[in-house]
Amino acid sequence: MPLFIAIALSLLAGAAVPLQAGSNARLGLALGHPFWATVISLLVSGVAIALVMLIVKVPRPNLATLITGPWWIWLGGLAGVFYITVALIIVPRLGALNFIMAVVVGQLIISLLIDYFGLLGLPKNTPSLQKLLGVSVVLAGFIIASRG
């Protein structure tokens, strides 16, 4: 896949995050509790990915690897529930921009740690000065924007 397509898809995925947070927050209000919105959101996600898998004819998974895999392979699903639920509760209070900026700062910090220590089966990658400076700039931007 060409780099510009990968970057464009990443930008679109990033654009989807505040849309997800805002629409799920409204769904939580409509349903009377954020947990119900989390359930509905994940059900819609499940149906959507099932349809995509049918269209592209994804082969059946090797379920035996679920038993033999490392314990942390389950963190993705838990992180998804945590993110959706926190977004539902916090976006109406902080607003979309402050929430997403805080999310990005959290993503950058944990990404630095994952790379540095080689967590989750990824290769170790010591961050360069430029990467640390970039994260610092984003953190400073968050601090400036959230105070306004």
C-alpha cells in the first residue's frame, strides 16, 4: 500500500473518532444510560464487521490460538469498551476537542512506552529526540487548548 494511502486512511480513521464519541454520547442520552449506548455501539460494530467479512470472504479463524496466545491479546476488546464508555460520559462535559486532545496525548504517551519497551509483541524502538519533541509539542498544545 502506498504511503499516501496509508496516511489518508489514518486521517480518516482519526476523523471518525470524534464522530464516534459525539454520536455515542447522544445515543447514551437517548437510551438513558451510557452503558446501553456502549452495548448498542458494539453491536452495530459487530454487525458492520460481520458484513464486511462476508463481502470479502474472510476465512474462519484458528480459535485454538485464543487459548495458547498471550494474556494481553484480550486487551483490545476491553480497551474498546473502556474508550467508548468514557467517551460517552466525558465528551458532553469536556467537549469533543478537549476530549480528543486528551485521548491523543494518552495515545502518544502509551505509544512511546510500547515502542520503548517492545510491549505487546512489537519490536523495541527507542524514541528519537524529534519524536519526543513532537509529543511535547502536542502535550503543550493540549495544555494551551484545554485552558481556553
